[in-house]
Amino acid sequence: MIKAVLKRNNILLSEFADSLNISRPTLDTYIRNYDSGVRLSNNLFQKIFDFLFSDAQMSREDFERRYAYVIENYGKKTDMSSYSQSAPQTSSGETNGANRAQAVFDVLGEDLILERFTQDEYNILAKLLMKDSGLLHCIFKYFLLWKDKVQLADLNEPEKVMAINLFMFDKKLQGKDFTYSEEEYRELEVAIDKKLNPSKYTTEQEQKTIDEISGSISTLLANNSGLSIDEIIAQIKKKI
């Protein structure tokens, strides 16, 4: 069936394999197993094949859109063959940062291919994962709980606190009893705007101070004063 779909869309098997960065024999094995109803050993490829070939009545336009999406996001940019069926199962004491990160990326990859979120959202999550933030790590642990990548009993106390709070918050939202005040909405709106447009919230006095400091630093640097950082700070304090 898969070969017929590819042929109908003028896609050569060699081209398909090359686009996904796998060998032709591997592709042949995947096609043979998928057409026989056997689940693929590689979980991400199972998602890709479901995405492309599960609907026999899919229009040519829809297939072209999905195929382009797969190639753009899962083509040669990534070594597809490196995706395993699941993350390594280790105890919390043995799990290292690389395995935790790979577990998250595997889950994100599976969700992305099913269009549960966009490429931009994926990029944001990937960047957040790289930040050394205890809060974010706790949030990701909760995210992984529902994918059976980590166990609740293995979470440390901060991670458990975050998991419980997120669960109760989600439960409250689903119960449709969550409300917020106009003041709370406005507070969030202002906080975001302050983050994105800090200059709007700088007072005249603050701006004057900033200008004076900038001018003093520029003057001292232009004169090649040779002063130390402490001496420069002392000079600026005298002028402000």
C-alpha cells in the first residue's frame, strides 16, 4: 500500500529513504512490517507512517502537505535512525541529564509529527529545556510522567510539589470552575509588556540616571583613563 501511495505521488523509494536519512533496506523493512500490520520497532517512524499512510482515502493535496511537513521537520536535519522506541529505563539515581533530555525530545518529536503543536512551539520547548532552571526541570518531569518516561515515586520533593500543583490546576480547569479577575488579567498583561517593552515603564528620573551613567562611562572610556572598575564606579557616583 505504501509503495502505491508513493508511486501515485511520484516519490521514489530511494528518494523517500534518502529524505528520512535511513537506508533503503531499513525502509523496505518498515514498509513490509507496516503493510503487514506489524508495529515498527522505531516509535517515531511508526508515528510518521501513521501520519502519512493510515488514511487510504487521503487526498493528494493532503498527502503532499503532510509529506512536506515530515520532510521539513524530520528529514536530514535529524538522524532519524537514532530515535529509539522509548527512553532508557533507569532508576532516578542512575538517570543522567542526557537521557532525560533525549526522553523529552522523543516525546516532543512524537507530538510534533501528530501536529499537537507547531514547529515554533517545539523550538521554544527545546530552548527552554536547555536552560538551567529548577522550575522548568520540575515542569518537564510532570510532562514526562504522562508519557511513562519517569515514575512518580522517583521524583524528588520539588518535582512532586510541582507535579501535584500542576495536576490540581489542570483538574480545576477541566472542572470549569476556574475564574480570574480583571485585575489579575491586567497584572499579567502588564508583566508581559514590561518584559517585552521595558523602556515604556522607565520613569523620567530613571532614564535621566541611565543617560548620565552611560555618558560617564562613554567619556571615561573615550579618554582611555586606565581606571579600574571600582575607580570608574567611584567617579560615576560623584557625578550622579
